[in-house]
Amino acid sequence: MNFNIYTVVDEDYIPGLIALVNSARFHGFKGKFIVGMTEKITNKPNIEGLEFVNINSNGYWAGNTKPYLILNNPSEKFIFIDSDIIINNEDFFTRLNQIVNYGLVLTIESLLPKNDYRRYLWNKKHSKYFSEYYYNSGFIAGIWERDKEFVEKWWSEIINNIDPPGRLYENSTYPMADQDALNAVLQDYKGNIVSLTSPDVWYAANSDKPFIHVGGFKTPAILHCTGKEKTWLLDKIPNRFPTIYDLSWYKFAVTENKNFKFKLNLSNYIKWWLEERKIIKYYIKLLKYLT
């Protein structure tokens, strides 16, 4: 398995990175992690197999530097994984090592109709080929020789259409920034795409999903904490029970984390919530009743 895993972080995402690394190692990944930084990180984990590299981002938000990181640190096979993702299945990397040979591996987040206005805006520079699928930019796996050109086009789409820093919702044509740029390039992509979809991929920000309910894995293989509410940044108990990502993050970043200890700013109440203490369960039920 000649993969390297790539991800980008800033200071706020170190707790997510720890959980990603520990979950990948736990489920059999033995390769190298290449971690891109657009700014100095003071709490940098010292873990074997992690290589931190500085990204000359030209002022871009870290999320827009994903293709740049891959292009400037090539490996025979590559996996880009957002640092708010956890690997959740022991068969995942073995299966991925097989399916990547069939084509570029992406995750489908939702459907975006072929006549959605964004697709027409993207088509000013791309062909009129339409797809109903909307892919998430948080997970991409490929083979360097085969997929390098695609990654180059993705980076070109960003630098030619999104002004720095290009954070989410700053550009009306690419409101999701790097993710919309990815989908724009895919509109006239002629190569093979192998996709992972729900329920094999779990998204925090998604509710109802128009996908088949029977997955190829016994459990969701990828847990992606999409949206603004990151577990490690919670300052009060949410009006809900912990999600599968919340519980997995606490396991891999805190209770079973032996690789790197870091300062955790979670209150005792949040810890009790993540530990599913009975008193917190009653509290949440009361909150739901009162609201």
C-alpha cells in the first residue's frame, strides 16, 4: 500500500488531526502523513510518521491549498483527508487500495441538479457535460501518474477564479470555495470516478439523504464532521446527544490517545456529555422537553 495521506491544518484543527491520525493507525494505515500548514503552529504534534510542510499559500485560506499540497509533495498513491475526518472501519484501507486502481476516488455529499444555476456559472469555462452528483472535497484518493493532471486543473480553477483568502461564502460563484472548484472541474472530467456515498460516508451537516440505505461496510467507513460545530470547540452542551463522530473523536483524541498529549479546553460538562453520563442524558431530555 504505497499511499501517503495528506491534510491541511491550522492551530484550531490540531485536535481533529490527532483523532484522524490515531483512527487511521488503529485501522491499519502504516504510511506517512503529510500535513500542510499555511501559518506557524505552536502546538505541533511530535508523532512518528507525521511530516509538517509549510505551504506558500499566497494568502489563501488553508482549505484552498489542498491541491497545491499534493502537487508539491507527490507520492505514488495519495489520499487527501480533511483533518475533521475519522476512519471508522478496519477494512477501509484494504478496500481503498483496490478500488483506487479503477479511477479517482471521491465521496458524494449530496445531489446538485444538472440545471442548478451554479453549474451554469461554472460552465462559462467548462464543457456542457452535467452531473447530478456533488462531491465533497474532504476526501480524494488517486494515483499520481494517472491523476496528476486533474489535481493541476483543480488548483488552476482555484487560483484563476477565487481571490485570496477565498474562505467559505466569500465568492458568489464558488461559495464553497475549493469544493465548488473541485465540482466545476469535474463537470468535464473524462476519467473514471469511483465514489463512496452514504451510508459508507457519514456527514455531520447532512440530514435526509437520497442514497441507498445498505452500505458496503458494516459501519460508516468515513466520519466527516462537516459544518461549523467542531466537537473540540464546543463551549456548551448542545441540545442533542453526541453523534458517532463526537464519540469517535473523544475516543481517538482523548481517552485512547497515547501518541501526543495536548491541552484540551473542554469543560467537565462537555466531557460528561461525550462520556454519555446519565445526568447529562437527563439534562438533554429536559432541554428538548422545554424547547
